[in-house]
Amino acid sequence: MISIIVFGPLLAAIIAGLGNRMIGNVPAKVITTGALFLSCALSWPIFLQFLGGHGEQIVEPIFTWVKSGTLDVSWALRVDTLTATMLVVITSVSALVHLYSWGYMDEDPDQPRFFAYLSLFTFAMLMLVTANNLLQLFFGWEGVGLASYLLIGFWFKKPSACAAAIKAFVVNRVGDLGFMMGIFGIYLVFDTISIPDILAAAPAMAGSTIGFLGARFDTMTVLCLLLFIGACGKSAQLGLHTWLPDAMEGPTPVSALIHAATMVTAGVFMVCRLSPLFETSHVAMSVVTIVGAATCIFAATIGTVQNDIKRVIAYSTCSQLGYMFFAAGVGAYGAAMFHLLTHAFFKALLFLGAGSVIHAMHHEQDMRYYGGLYKKIPITFTTMLLGTLAITGVGIPGTQIGFAGFFSKDAILESAFAAGGHGTGAFYVGVLAALLTSFYSWRLMFLTFWGKPRWAASEHIQHAVHGDHDDHPDAEDAGHEDTHAHSHDAHGHDAHHGHAAEGTAGYHPHESPWVMLIPLILLSVGAVLGGFAFHHAFVDPEGGAHFWEASTLFFNEHLMHASHGVPLWVKWSPFTVMALGLIIAWLCYIKNTDWPAKVSAQFYLLYDFLLHKWYIDELYDLIFVRPAFALGRLFWKGGDQGTIDRFGPNGLASLVVASGRVTRALQSGYLYSYALVMLIGLAAAATWAIMPK
Amino acid sequence: MGDHAEMTQSFPILSLMLLVPMIGALACLYMEAQAARWIALGATLIDLVLGIYLWLHFDMSAGAPEWQFQEMHAGLFGRFSYALGIDGIALTLIALTVFLMPICIGASWEAIEKRVGEYMAAFLFMETLMIGVFAAQDIYLFYIFFEAGLIPMYLIIGIWGGADRIYASYKFFLYTLLGSVLMLIAMLWMTRAAGSTYIPTLMAFDFDPAIQNWLWLAFFASFAVKMPMWPVHTWLPDAHVQAPTAGSVILAGVLLKMGGYGFIRFSLPMFPEASAHFAWLIFGLSMVAVVYTSLVALVQQDMKKLIAYSSVAHMGIVTVGLFAFNQQGIEGAMMVMLGHGLVAGALFLCVGVIYDRLHTREIDRYGGLAINMPRYALLFMLFTMASVGLPGTSNFVGELLSLMGVYQASSWVALVCTTGIILGAAYMLYLYRRVVFGDLTKDDVRAMPDLSVRELFLLVPIALAVLWMGIYPESFLAPIRGNVASLVARTERAKPEGDAKLVMGKVAPAAHEETEHGPAAGGESH
């Protein structure tokens, strides 16, 4: 059964990808989407079995992969609680994103390729989560990287998309360097790279030391940190995060699936999968906590000033991944996985919602040109509102009532506080980040859906209104959608009279088709109920111990007990900052809309610093990209041509010329001289050979 | 010599594999163009079939003899003999050769229009010599094949090459000359000392460690150029740029592998002490090669030069793996050689495909090919990813094992060489982006048709082989396993100590404290 779940999407990808224009759009879409819904339908029963406590860990071998010396790696599919959780996340979001893409990519001339990539991605991600050894994990890891590269660069005519795709791949490779070194080190230390074997042997290695790069370190710290570098790359943690915002160049369904719900959580998954390994190194755990907390606050600060709707959500993703990491760092792996699950639902929802807004606004992504959209696209608005309530963690502390993020984020913050040490610091940082989360999320909502329309200033909207309707099939369904909108909408009326009200420029945003709305509605069910439904299994001391038993995840019951006993102010602080963020956002973007401009003018330097994303891209460009090209040119012109060739072959040639021989004679005679030398050599050998012994 | 004379094979298949292309070559010389093409294709296909036969009948079981398909005619050349025979390492390289040859003939089908008969003859003659290199069991027979194999290559570059072909062949000549003379002198000394020219005998002979260093350096001079290793690599980009497409395929696919094969066959088993002594030299040059040539590849404007520089970087991974002195390292190096043979060959074919259409190798002249050449874009993407070492493709398995092997020798070397995966991704994706992605703005580029059926027949088999090697490399690891194991056992006595030196701690749970064991502190090492 697990084989069908994993290989179905691969098969679909191959058919759709190779068939491409031969089989046409609809068959390609039906096959890929069908395969995903099938995988999804088969995954949920597995997850529910584990949820009910009847799940069994199985490893289904396929065939040998790499065998060399004592290294023996097989292709195999592993199913346990951790896998089952990831299975439902991946297949559910992927199936819904496939469906959504029917609508979103409807105008695209290249749809089979798009769907093939999506399915290929899903296959690679499934291989990643079913891996029973580090190498197959790495296979999936690189496979999702490839799919991500292809999908970011899907609109390959755009130079910015190509650049973003390369950046994503190369930055991820920096992390992969760490991952690969980690695999090498693990093989050296444990003589195997099978995950269960490593985890079983890990505790015995605690306290051992190893030589690495000429110095001696604690073995487990070195190994864990190397692997964690890999996790930082894939999960866009501070330092290696720069590719994620740029990845928004890809189509929005891709951002929802890959750059929010699934691929970027692979790093968190890896840390949880190998949690017994990380538990053996206190230093590594501290590093995970600190990096997670730092990313969490860093990305949130940038998210507060971005204007592109997708970039706000991208930085939000980065920040939420930080939460997951510091949860893992303090030992609350269950909470990390829980947030991974809820985040997948509400963040995919927010991205797909943003896609729906972008669809409605004729590909305008700048929120400064939105405004007043809630009446025009009510279903998108409602679902995004639910998503926002989920991400900001709305709920009543001390009760079981709340949206998904309320359960998972609070579980993280409480366990961080309970863990003490670096965890306490992470708690304060996390609370501050929660304030920012609430602020930027509501800022997004207010700028997009509230206020007066500011569409007229947008070039995309101008385009849509003045001509070239023909290349944009929106015109066809506009009639239908308009009447739909008008029945609700009083303002729509005066927009209808040729010359429009100032802000709208006569443009009529319309709600997306049902294939796009249904995924939104289903995801919002997850965003509303996901926390309530699963918190017992994921983070409750008893429930969690039972649930995670059938997996490699290290479930710290003590910590989860302690997290339930934190002081009341700790429990209330996330709620308080959430409310505070909402109020500030309301004051700035509804009540006094001139405040943001004033504040940014007042604190110009800070604003500029944040707007330019802490100037990290510029810094990297200065210290890595430019020097690489400069060194390349130096080595080429100065090394190969200026030194090696100059004193080597060319130098010899000029010596020969100087000694009176004509170059031409040498050059035309070179072959013969070579043959001559070789013949002389052979003659010498032959003479020696024929001589009597 | 006489003691090996009785080992004869009932059916001399290796000789037949040498003979078929040779006869084909002679026939081509007297044929007109179209007939020569068909003869060449026929001869290479027959050799491919023979190669498959060889593979299927090669005994890979645990107790199998190390050398199989042996032929021996001692009296033929006085003191040295016509001795053929293969082990698993030679088998895989012969398989690579016979697999690539029909593809090379196919690639030259339309591209070569002048002196077709001679051209095909040169290629067929080269096939004989390449198979000879891998099958020779007598050191002088090896030398003849090894050196003579370059003559057809010179001709191919010199007659059918590009505008600067003279300079390119001159460089090629100069570099190779020095190495081969030194190697010949070393061979003379060795056969005198060991009293045998039979390679298996020499492989088991223990040369005086003091003299080993000189012999090793003499062989190194030849193999390092062939490989090529930095800093004697500069002939390669020029040779590639000037060579016709099929010439580049064979050069990258097979000729470069002769250097690695030489290290495996001669340097390591015959001079284990010297190999250990000079491992640092190999590591140093390889680390420079990986970083240096990758950066140079990043700034190239000429597609063939870029791929040529990337070859040098990949060969750096091969050499570090070979001198890791362990199973993973050497098997990994073999896998990189095989994988690179396929992938670099395929990439040169990809360049050839668009060169045939637009007659320029300048990267910036292209762009947007994904629009009008989607099949080409797909295959080129596959080979790009294989070159980058994506898991599931041939090169990944090799790079992984090779680097894993070298990590056990030195974590520094592993770290520096692993940066190759970052730089490799950068230069290959940058190339792909400029050629295939982007908008289709140039009219002459827009007019380029997608892959023809003939071109698909060239590229698809390689694509399938690349995936096969990546997904089920066991087919390629199984034949070499035993030979690599005996090589590792042979060099075990000289194996340098790694830098990891795992020291077990006191009983857990003291995990938090930085333990203070110095390298000298005792304890149970793993």
C-alpha cells in the first residue's frame, strides 16, 4: 500500500511529463491529480491507525541501492508515526494544490509540465519521509530540491525566476555540504547509515571525541551540527534563508506546497527523525534552539515591512520554521511536529488564499495596490481570515477552544519556558515574534481586504482595464463572475458605469472558480480544527508518549508535563501579544492610515534596514558571489593562461623558435616527431626484449 | 613467461574485439563516405554485442578468478608477450568504451563531410587501441596501446578539428610526450628488477620502497597528464574546444579514464608505499583542481570549455577517492569515472547538437531553447543534474562513495572536495540557464528544430544508462568489488592513518561536557 502512495505520483509525473503535449492538458491533469487523491485517500487510514494506537512500524524493502565494503544501503519504505504524520500533510496539501492549480494555471500554455513537476515533487518528498537510511533521506532531500528548482523556474522566460531558481538550488547545496559531511561522519563513527541502527548506537557514543579538521571535538556534537547545517539549508534558517523569499517567483500553488507546507519543513522532520541522536549532544541542542529562535524573530521583523503579499507570507514561513526548530532544540519534538502539521494547513491556506487574491487582481502582488477586497472576493476573504486567526493563535488560554495555531504555538512556547536554560530565552523571543506575527498577519489582512480600493495605481490593473483582454482569458468568465459579485455589492454598481470611482480604475475583481475555492475551504477546516483534533496525540504527556512510541521520535514526557504546569502569565502571554499585535495593526492600517508612513519616515534607517532584509543578500553578493566570479577570472586568465601556459607549452614553443627552428615546421611536424619519439622508445624496448637473457 | 602460457581461453573473444574494429578501419579507408559510415557503425555495434557477451559471461561470484578471458601468446614479441585478460575494473571500462563508440559514429554521421573514410578509420582504430589498453596484461603491450591510442586522437583533432586545432594538438603532444618517456623508462627498470613483463606478476611484486618513489613519480607524470590533474590540465580545454563532437565524447568518455585506470592498475598495487607517501601530493593537487577549475568553469563563455573544466574538477574527485586506500574510495572513484564518461560524453553531444545547428559554442548566442526544443531541454536537464551529482543519477553514487572514502582519510580533504557539489551546481545551472532558459529572442535560435530521431538514438541510451547507474549501481559495483577488495588488501600495509581517531568517552551521560582527551590519550579506538 505504501508503495502505491509513494510511486503513484512518480508514475503520474512520468506520464504527464513525457506525454506532455502528446496527451494534452486534461489527461495530464487528471492523471497527476488522480494519483495524488489516491495517495491521500490511502494515507489517512494509516495516520488514523497510528492515532488510534494500532499503527505498526513497518519497513518495506525494495532493492539494494549502494553496497560498498561495510556500507550497505537499500531502497526501502519505512512507515511509523512520524512518517504517517508527514504522509497526511504531504498528500493532503499536495492533492489540494493539484486541484487548485486546475484553476490557477488554467491560462498557462504549459500545464502538463507544471503538473508533472508537482507530482515529481510529491514523490521525492514521500521518499524523504519514508526513508529508513540517511542516503534515501538525502535522495528525497535532493529530489525535492530539484523539483523546487524546476518549479521556481517554471516561468523560465523571466530572468528573475531563473535567478531565483539557481539561488534556491545553490544555497540549498551549501546546506547539503553539511548534510553530506554528516553522513560521512556517521558512517565513520557508526559503520552504518541505517537510521534505526544509528539511533540505537548513538547513546553509547555520547562523550566520545573525534578528530575533525585537525582539531578534536565531541563526536555527537560534530555529527549533529553537520546534519543541522543541512536542515538549515532546506528549512531556510538564518544564514541560509536567502533563497526562500526569492522562491516566491514560482507560481503561487508551488509556494503553498513546497515553500510553506512541505519541503521547507524537511529540516524539522530530519531533526525529529534523528531526535535520539540530537539528544546526545547538549551543544547541538543549544545551537538548534538559538538558530531557531534567531530565525524566528529575524524573519518576523522583515515580514512587518514587506509590500509583496507573497513575501510577507514567505518571511512568515521562515519565522514559523524558527518556532519549530527551537521547539526541537528544547526537546519538545512532539510540539515541533505538531506545529509542522498545523502550520502546513494554515500556511498552505494563506498562500493559496493569496494566490486567489493575486488571481482576482490580475497578477498584482503589491499590497499597496489592494484594499477593500472583502466584498469582491468573499470566500477567499473568509478562508484567509480563518487562516489568519489560526496563524496568530487565537484561542482562550486554559481551555480547549482555539484555532490550530493556538494549540501548537502555545505548546512550543510553554515547553520552551519549561525547559529552562536557552529555552527561557527562546520563550521570550518567541513571544516577541508572536507579537510581530500577529501584527504582520493583520497588516496583510487589513491592507488587502479592508479600507478603500487603491487599485488604480497598479500597472497590472491598468493593463487589465485598458485593452489586452484578449490575451487574458479572464474576460470570458468575467461576465459570469461580475453578476455574481454585483448581487452582493453596492459599490460594484458605480464601478459598472464606465468611468469608475477613483481607486478602482473601473476594474472588477472577481472571485476565483470553485476548483480554487474548494481547496481553500478544506484547508480552512484544518486550520480551524487541526489543533483541537490532534493536540492530545501530539503534545499531551500521556497521549503523546503513546502516539510517538511507534516512531523514532524522542518524546520527552517530563518536559511535556512541565509545560502544562507553567505559571499562568506564561500561558496568557501569547494571547496577550496576539491581541496587542492586532490592535497595533488596526491602529496603523484602519484607524490612522497615515501612521505607517510617519513611523517609517521617523525611523528611516531601521525601516530601510528591514525593507532590505537586513542587507544579507547584498552582503552575500559582496563576499561570495562576486569574489567567486573574480577568482574564476583570475585563475583562468592569470593562472591557466598567464602562468601555466605561458611558462609551460607556450614558453617551450618560444624557446624552440628562439633556437632557430621555424614554428611552422614544428607545428606541422609535431605528429611525426611524436611518433618518432615513441618509435625510438619502442625500438629501445624491443632491442632490450630481443636481447638474450 | 612460459609459466603463464598454458592459460588460454577456448574462444579468444578479447582478440576478436580488437580485431573487428581494426578490420573495419582498414575497410573504411577504401570506401566512399556512406559505405564507410555503415561499416563503422556495423563494426562498433558488433563490438558492443561482444562487450555485452563479455559482461554476461564474466564470473562475478565470490570465488571467481581475478583474471578472466585470458589469452597468452608468449613467443610473439621476444621478451614480452601478447597477453590479454580482464578483471572487473577493466570489464566496466571496456563496456563503457564499446557503449560510447556506436554513439560517436552516430554523432559524426552528418557532422563530418570531408574525408569520411579516414575519419571512421581513425575512430575504429582508436576503439581497438582503447580496448587494448584495458585488456593488455603485458606491460609493454599496455604501453603500445596506451601511447598509440593518442595518434588517432591527434589526427581527429588535427584534421577534423576547429580553427585553432594546430595549437591544441601541439599542447596535447607536449604534455603527453614527457610523461610517456618517463613511464617507459620506469617500465624498463621494473621489468628488469622483477624479471617479468606480466602485469599480474608485477602487481604482486614488492619493489624496494626507496626506488618505488621514483617509479611512482614516473608513472604519475604520465597518468596525471592523462587524468588530467591540475596544473597539467590546460591541454584539455583546448583539445576539447577544437575536437569534433565525437572526438570530445571519446576524449572525455574514455581517454581521460586511462589515467585513473593507470593509477589503479600500476601505481597503487605496484607501489603501495610510494602511493601512501605521495597521497598528500594527490590530495593537494586534487583539492586545488576541484576548487580552482570549478571557479574557472563558472566564468567560461564557451560551452565546451566549461564542460572541459568541469571534467578536471570531477577527475579531482576520482583521484582523491583512489588514494583514500579504502573500498568506498576506490569503488567511488571507479563509479565517478564510469558516470563521468557517460555524462560528460552526453553533455558534449548536447553541445554538438546545437553546434550543428548554429555553428557557435558561445553560450550567450543561445537562450530560450526550452521553447522550441523541449525534448532537448529535458535531456540536457537530466545530464546537467547528473553532472551536478543529483541522487538517482550515476555521478551521485560515485561522488558519495569517493568522498565518503576520503573522509576516512582526511576530513579536510573531504570538506574541500565536497565544496565541488556547490560550485558544480553553480556553473552547470548557470550554463543551463543561459542556454535553455530565458526568452527566445534571436531569430536564428528560434529557427532551430528539436532533436531528430538520430539524435534521440544517441542521447536516450546514455540517459537510461545514467539513471540505471544511479538507481541500481549494484550492476556496476558487483564486477569490481572483488578486485577493489584485493587492491585494498594489497595496499593495507602502507595505508596512512586517518585524522578522525575516534576516542570513546567515559560512560554516558557526560555528553554535555567537552571531553578533554588529547589525540594521544588512549581508549578504545573504533
